[in-house]
Amino acid sequence: MPNQRRTFTTEFKKQMVQLYENGKTRAALVEEYGLTASALDRWIKQAQTTGSFSEKDNRSAEENELIALRKENQRLKMEVDILK
């Protein structure tokens, strides 16, 4: 039986980060709430850098440029295929 991907609300993520910042250990949060350490670490990092938990808000300029270039490349490939 495959594991179902769990989703967490922004409010829940904020609460977890707040608990961590108020002195609760990372290990205690992971165990008590059934989180993965990597997810909690990512939330903490996102809260400290941009204050947003949206992946779109946390991309670097290079990542945004790469995404735009990939979209343009795909569009150009489709145009070439149409012209063939």
C-alpha cells in the first residue's frame, strides 16, 4: 500500500516554525506531530528567508530564469514541429 502524500496548511507550518523558534527541539516536533525532519527544516528555512511557504516565492532568480527558458524552448520545439 503506497504512502499518501500529506499536505499541511500554511497556518500549521507557521505554528511548527513558531514552536521551534520558541525553543521546542526539532526532534520533539518531528516525533510529536509525525513530520519528517526534512519538511520541518524546509519550513524553517523558508520562514527565515522569505516568510512564505510557497515554493514559487522561494525560488532563486536563476531557477525562475531556467523555468522560463524551458517553457520557451518547449514552445519553440512545438513551432518547429508544426512547420515541418
